[in-house]
Amino acid sequence: MILAASQTMLRALIRDDLLRRMARNTSYLVTGTAGASFLALVALALTARALGPELLGILAMIQAFAGIVDRTRIETSPALIKYGAEALEEERYDDFKSLLKFGFLFDVGSAVFATMVAVASVFAAGWWLDWEAETIQMAGLFSLSILFRTSSMPITVLRLFNRFGLDAVQDIATNVVRVLLVGIAYLAGAGLWAFVVITMTAQILNSVVLTIVGWRVLRREGYRGVMTSSCKGIRRRCPGIWSFIWSLNASNIARRSTREVDILFVGGVLDPAAASLYHIAKKLGEILVLVGTPVQNAIYPELARLWARAEAVRFRRTVTQIDLGAGGLGVAFLMVVAFNADLLIKLTMGAQFTAAAGPLILQTIGVVVFLFGTALRPALFSMGMQVRLLQIVTVSTICFYVTLLIAVPAFGLYGAPVAHIVYNLVWLVAMRAALAEGFRRASSGQAGAGVTGDLPSRSA
């Protein structure tokens, strides 16, 4: 299966200019993500050895709290990429600039709103999780990093103009700074406060640098006066954009909550030490998600252009090739983890965290299921099926939480990875069915049920 998937991808890359361009952009993002992820793992390993299971669990729970509140930010980059690609294809450059201003204003406003939510809710979270006053103070300070997360518009610019290399470089650079700071704290024998501040500083630095890079690229591409453009009539110029944004963010809140609430739930039901073990299993098990996500980011602008040009056959073929290649890579990685989980944890985090080996294997299984649907999310976005995606994510999330509530009290550390496997299985089957339905509706000229209309043309 793995060999067949690899051969399929290799033949496709040789013949297809589009896939070669996707592969080049993906290579930039994967290289950056791999480098950044390696550095992040180094930082995590040093932090784990410096703090031990109990304090590392508290840090992980603080990060999870901030991550949950961060989901109240309004994410616009998928919508900006879809409508931005259409505007560029149709040479509507004034509309493109207005769209970017619209996205940036949303970035700033939603970051301020999410920060206010974090400050207002930190005491309730501390009460529910039985945090000490000092831990609540740490969580409140850490939440201020949300204020700087204005990345939707810069990410859109980098991806629409194929500047994936810059995205990769800035990600690596900011993680180098993080490792240096963590290394200094480790050697100095610093406590939890130092690592909270360092983690917060690294996140702020990453957001600020990305925003600066995005604006510089925009100017170099000749798009000046973005902030003086008018957003008036954006709904008319980009039909369906509000539905896209609200559906997107509803699905993001549901999906991403499963990636943060699980740590808090494990810590609340079990203890902070258990949360740290699960946090490590999750970070190591999701290494390939850090490959699958760059693939999604790289192919989305290209799929959006294919759909805008009504190239449905090429669109379908590209989605299939990417899913097979990513899934085959995931199976190979699972085989390595299954036989070396204990050793992997000992070499990275230390022998005191080897109890995370079993959950690590289960977490990796869930990731492999996800990888066989790597191209499905950007494909449905490109087809305008964001409402259907929301329905799928909602059902999958309900299945996740039902499983989590039952499995963690029953199976301890193993329960949370099982919940992720259930989520990804339900999600993959439903996404495949939605993709097939989208093609049937588009080819028959029907619109509805989450599809915005027929296969679009350049004049649409």
C-alpha cells in the first residue's frame, strides 16, 4: 500500500506541472515546519527535564486554556484565500485590496475580543481546575499573547503569492530564539514562571514577525494603499463570504476545542502529571500532522484556482493523489512508532515520561486516519462546501466528547487518544461522502446543501 501510494505520487509529479508547483510550495512549508517542530521538541524536552511531570502538566494546561480562548478569534484566511484567488484570476485588483483590508480589520478586532474573553474567564477556569492563585496569574499573563495573533491576512498574502519559503524561514527563526531562551532557563535552573514567560514571548514573536513579513510581501508585489481601500460592498463583491466565515469559524471552534479541552479534561479528571504525559504523547504522535497541515496550506490556493477555472477532473485527481501519498507516509511512521515508542520517549523527554508510550501509539493511529484525508478540507473549502464541513465537524466533535467523557474515567491516559481516533474515523468517512456529493451536484448543475453552485467559471 505504501509503495503503491509513493509510486502514484512520483508518476503524478513527473507528469503534472500543478503537482510539481504544489510539491515545491509544500516542500518549503514542510521544511519550515519540520525545522520548527524539531526545535519545538527540543524546547519541550528541555522544559520537561527542567520542570518534571507535575509542573510540565501545569504549563501544558495553561497553554491549553489560552488555546481554547484563542478559538473565539475570527479566522478569515481560508475565506480570504478563496475569494482572493478568484479576484486575482479575474484581475479585480481593487476588490483584492479591499478584501485584504477586511481581513486585517477582522484580525485586529477578534484578537482584542479574544484577549478580553481570556482575562474575564481565567478565574472561572482556575476554580474549575482547582488552580492555585499563582497558576491563575500565570494563565492570565500567558493569555495576553492572544492580543498579537493577527495572522489571517499575512498568511493569505504569503500563500496567494507563493511565498511559502518566507513563512518557513520566519517559523524556524522564531523557534531558534525559543530554544535559546529555554536552554538558558534550563542551565540556570529556572522555575515555572520563567518557562511560562518564554513560551508566551515565543508565541508573540512568531505572530509579530509573520505580520511584518506579510505586509512587506504585499508592498513588494505592488499592492499599496490597502488600508485606504473601501470595504463597502464586500458582501456583494464576494458573494457568500459571510456564510463562509461564520461556517468556517464554527467548525474551527468545534474541531480545535478537541485539541485543547482534552488536556484540561485529563488534568482535571486525573491530575497535572497525567496531563503532562498525555501532552507529550500528543506532541510526539502528531509530528506528521505538522506535515499534513503544511500540505493543506500549500494546496489550498491551487485547488481554489482549479475550482475557479472549472477543472473538475484535475481537481479530483489531485485530491486523490495527495491523500494517498500522505496516508502512505503516515502508515510508515506508525510502524516506526509502534516498535520504538519507549525508546523515542526516553531519548527525547527522559525515562520519567515512558508511561506515555501506549497513548503515543494510539495518538499516532488517529493521526494516520487524518492523513488519508489531508486534501479533503481544502477541497471542500474550494468547492464552497463550508456549511457541509461544519455539519461534519459538529457530528465528529459530538462523537469525540461522548467518547472522551466515557473513555478517560474508564481507561485513564488511553481514553483521550481513543476519542481522537473516533473523531478522525467519523470525519474521514463523512468528508469522503461529502466530496463525492459535491462532484455529483456540480456536474448535474444543482446547487444547495452546502454547495454554492455549479462548477464556477472565470466570469462567475
